[in-house]
Amino acid sequence: MDDRITGVMVYYYFVCRRKLWYFCHDINMENENENVMIGRILDETSYKRDDKHVNIDNVINIDFIREHKEIHEIKKSKAIEEAGIWQTKYYLEILPESEYYLYYLKQRGVTQLKAKIDYPLLRKNIVVELSAEDEEKMRGVLDDIILVKKRETVPQLEKKKICKKCAYYDLCF
């Protein structure tokens, strides 16, 4: 099993460890999910003038980058905002250490990063910053993600409000 930890994994960690486990074990139910399809359409139709889908080392896939050194994540709603915030903090933490970052983003004038999460349907955004405490918490999160990835069995079910909209609902219930 690959040791890489992607931004999606960090996002799923905060959404549901079970969903993270399925994803890490190549069980993908999202291609047919209506909410995922709406999110893709929103992503494709929003912010067309920006440099979109910046993929770095197949670990980070930034939705878009603005000229004034801002990375942006596009989210459909604030329902699981914490997950989006931590995914974005992961990008802020890992990007300065990436060799590819040094070339790719510096070529576009991005050196000291800022981050925002955009909610086009709500016409709102939030600024995301990475504190020293966040960096410390992130180390624990990354360790936990590795443990979830290595598990032989799926983690125990935790019923949440978002379960009914999840692509993995049928597997869990």
C-alpha cells in the first residue's frame, strides 16, 4: 500500500474514517453519487478565468490559484466545513516542502501562500491560516490516517447527519 497521504484523505479523515478506509482500499462509490456530480459541475463552471486543478505530485490537487498568492478550494456547502479547512491547512503545510512546488508555483509568482475556501452557491468564502498548533495537530492527523490505511477491516460505523448524502451510504447501512 502506498504511503502517500493526499488532500482528499485529510478531507475524508475529518468527514468519516470509514469513508477514508474505503477510499484508501480502492472502494470508490462516488462516480454515481448525485452530490459528487453536482460538486464536479460546480467546480467546472466556477472561476473559469483562474489557473485550475493544479496537481502537485499526485498528492495535492488545488482547485485554483489566484495571482495574489492564494490557493482556493471550491466547496458546495458548509455542511462539513471543518474537513475543508483541514484539507486546505494540509496544503499550506505541505506545499512549501514540495520540490515541485518550488518550480511550479514560483513560476506563477506564488511564494508566500494564503488560502481560501470558496462557496460559490453561497457567494461566500473563508480565509484559512495555518498556526503552529495546527501544524502540531496535523502531525497527529497524518499518523491516524496511516493507521486507518493499514487497518485490515473497516472502522466502526459512526452515524452522522451527513451519512444520508454520502456516496458510501449503501455500504454502511
